[in-house]
Amino acid sequence: MPKKIRIKHHIKMGRRKGIFLLPNIFTTISLFFGFFSIIYSIGLQFFISSISILIAFIFDSLDGRVARIIKVQSDFGAEYDSLSDMIAFGLAPSLMVYNFSIQILENIDWKRFSWLSSFIYIACVALRLAKFNTRIKLNSALAKRYFFGMPCPASAIFLSSMIWLCNFYNFNNYLIFFLSEILIIIFGLLMVSNIRYRSYKDIDIRSPVKSKILVAIILIIGLIAFQPIWTVFILSGLYITSGPIYKIKFFLQQKKKK
């Protein structure tokens, strides 16, 4: 295939060759705050560590949208974004949970269980990102509308906000330890599952919307301003449970039809 034809074919598939500055700056900032979160969680400063993951999520959300708006999506950007996600939403939250847990534990065996569950979570994040990149390359409309498996930023936000709340209210007992370890294993399994989660990438921000959507956005902004950590914790929890709820609802509907 001639070079010019190959380039045109590549553009039609939605990707371009090269390194584009603006979206990759957002990805780099997201990577920086993921690394920043790791440094502060090692120092047991979980408030700053949690905030860093939230900031990383904001910039991670922007890089892809900016690339789509200005039409500079590239294979390099997709791979760079995945590597950034691995640090910011894989390694950072798992280390935060581990560092929070080991200050509670006295038994060495439970500490081994803690790092093992953290490794399971990281491995599932890596598998989830690899699966995501494979589906995106298929360029299907379904892959754009849905995530197949829970997206790792959702679990990272929930875990970081949970640790933030536990640290703020001084919840540092064995119940919290077992809850956090069970959750990161469950989240890891959800990430490598085929449960659908809405990606909201198909929403066109330039198109008109209903007034109730605007009201809902205003209310969410107000709640974040009033109680930021509780709002983030609840919203991320609702998103995480939306996938299994939809799966159960679909299963019951299919059973009813049969």
C-alpha cells in the first residue's frame, strides 16, 4: 500500500501518527500527580495523596476529550495515556491502600496478604488497560459508548476517597483493613470482567442539552463545594455499582423473555 494511501486509511480509522503537544501535556500532568500521590502515601500523608489522584483523574479526563475535539488522536497518545493510567490509577491507589493498612497491622502474615492483594489489583489494572487498547483499535461504536470492565480511574477515585475519609475520621482498625483488601480484589475482578460501564465519550458537549441535565450538573458542583470528599466517594461508588446492577437487570429481563 502506498504511503499516502496508508496515511489516509489511518486517519479514517480515527488515529494519526506523531506526537501532539496539547493532549500529551494533560497526560503528563496526570502522570505527575499519580507519582506525587505515591510519594505522599509512602510518607503516610494520605490527604495529599488522595487529592493528587483526584487531580490526576481530572487531567486524564481532559487529554482524550481535547484530542478528540481538536482531532489529533494518535497511537502514541493512546499508549502514553495507558502508561500514565497504570501509574496514577493502578500503582498509586494500591500503594495508598497498602501503606494505610500496614500501619494498622501487627501480624506479618496479614501484611503479606495486604501486598498480595495490592499486586492482584495492579495486575488487573494492567490487564484491563491492555484489553481496553485492543477494543479501541477495533474502532467500534459500541467500544466508544461503553467500557467493557470497570475503568481503573473509577476504582482509584473510590479507594482514594475511602482512605481519605478513614484517615480524616481516624478509622484505622482491622475492620477497615479487611474491607479495603476485599474491595481492591473485587475491583480488580470487575476491571477484567466484561461488565459494561457507560463511558460517556459519545456525549457531544457542543450539542444542546435538556435543562434538567444542566440543573443536575449545578447540583453536583454545589455538593462538591459543600462536601467534596463525601460527594466524590458517593458518586464514584454509584458508578462502580451501576455496572453490576445493569448486568443483573439485563439477566432478569432475558430470563423473563425466555
